[in-house]
Amino acid sequence: MKKIAYIEIDTHAEIARAFMDIMRDSREFTVDYYFSKKIKDQIMEDQEAVFLSDSSMITDQLKDKGYDVVIIGTVHRYFNTFFAITQKYNTAVIVHNLNFPQTSRWSLIKSIFKEDVIYRLKLWWKEGLFYLSKPYKQARNLMVLDPELSSGTYKFLPLFYTGNFEKKENKELIVVIPGSVSQKRRDYQYIFKTIRNSHVSVYYNFVFLGKARGSELKELEKLSANLPENIMIKYFTERVSSHDFESWMRKADVLWCPIQQQTEFFSQPETYGVTKMTGNLGDAIKYGKIAVFPKNYPSKSEFIIPETENIIEQFNGLKNITFDFNEKYSRDVVLANLEKVLNSL
């Protein structure tokens, strides 16, 4: 069997968890996981080979282990450490923001003083910020988690599969908006306005499945006090537990994902569906749900539906539409495709 080291000492615990979950059934690979305490606490898995790590330990931990491939889940900091790893090992890096590795030194200098100044200065002085592009250039393989972002440069790494969930009939039509309730990445002002001006003949329940705070929380409080007839809303003022998230995603008739297509990472412009993947794509696959996206979101996936002018009525029409997720996204199919990619690294 081939040996893989999977490193996540930075950010994306959910991706590490997805990789760990599906690789549990692999008969071709064994995987050792190197997680920071923050990541390990979020995953809480005792069944796998998980080692506590950080940027000061990881290079020593990899020595003499004979790994065929080292996968780095996130390179958003510790650039000097990851550059050293890519120089020594057959390394693959998962890229979450395609423009970020192309950032020029001058742009980096300017970005330091735009926001999070103390944190960014730390990246500069201690973590090799000006080495930012080097791990990406040195790595033998760069990978993305959305097939539509793949190219000659970026290999698609399939991780998301559809679970076997029993779908029950709801008394009302449940529309779930997954993700933190923030105007920064989704157009919640558009959602509030659409719900406020709706006149419907069937019962709707709009579930804001993420923590709401600030001005968005105030808007939700106002909205809930003056809802149109036949419409209910549910929102959360604390971090949504994994149990609640799972429960509502299973119940959902349709997902509503009004993504703000233009965003930025480290003050660099990124575009959802073009240079950056949205987590809502993985949500839709995992729970086997039809998802409504903005008309301008570029997607060839049949379960991603462009919104129409009367989106509320569109939800009602989509309630009984089904998509066979198991044909492309069953656990066995995704694992076989994943192993094929890993064997090519």
C-alpha cells in the first residue's frame, strides 16, 4: 500500500474531515494525518493515525517516514515551512483561491496595511510571507476541489459524496440558506427583501443555517416580527451545532445560495466559480439537494439551478424535482475516482 501524509495546520478542518472520511475505505492507501490542535479539536477522530503538529514540528515529523505523497490541505500561512517541505517531498497542495498564489511582492506589501495589520506583519516577519508563491511553484501537483476549476495546472481532487439520507415529506416547503449570515459572501439583503415582499399560497420555512450577528441579525429580528402570511423563518444567534446543521440539511427541500460572486482573499480579488470554490457546492452534493444559485454563477452541474425572476415560486416548482446523485456521487464512485487521482501524483 502507498503511504500518504495529510497536513492541515492552518484552516480547512472540513476538508481534512472529508478526506479522512472517504479514505477510511481505501484499500490502496494508508494515511497519516498531521493536524494542529485547532484542527484536531474540530475533527475529534480517534480511529485514524492522527498526530498533533504545528509549523515548528512538521518537518521533523515527516523525516524517515517514507511517504509516497505529502498532501498539504492549506497554504495560507507558514510559507517558509511549506516551501521546505515541497523541496524535500513529492508534495501536492490543495488550492482554495487561484489568484492568491499569483500575488506580486508589491501587492503583498500593500495588502499588509489594508486590514488585519498585526496578523499580516506576523506572516511577514515570522512565516515567510514573501515566500508565498514558492510552495505552490515547487509542489509537484496543485489540486482543486471543484471540477470546473480544474485545468492543465490544477488537478481535480474528488472528495464529496452523497450520503444515504432518508428524505421525509415536510408539511411546509423548507428552503435552507447554508453558511454564516454575513453580507460579505452572500447577498442577504436580497434574501430579506425577497422574503419581505413575497405573497405565497403554500407554507414556506426559510432556515438561515449559520450564525447571525451584527446588522444581519437586526434585519432578521425585524423580518421575523413582520413576516408575510404563510412564511416562517428560523435563524441562529450562536454557532450552529453539527447536529442542527445535519438535521436541517437533511430536511431541506431545496438550498438557496445567493453567492456574492466577487470576493477577495488577503486583499486579492477572487471570483466564486472561476477562481474560488463555494462550500455550498459540497453541501449540495453531501446531502443530495438541488441548489439555486445566481444566474451569473458558472456551473455545468445539473443540480445547480440558475435562479429565475420569481425565485419563491421557483422553489415550489423544484420541490419535487430529483437528481440522481448516486450515479456520480456515491461513496464507491467518488472513492474510486479519488484513488485514481492519488495514484497519479
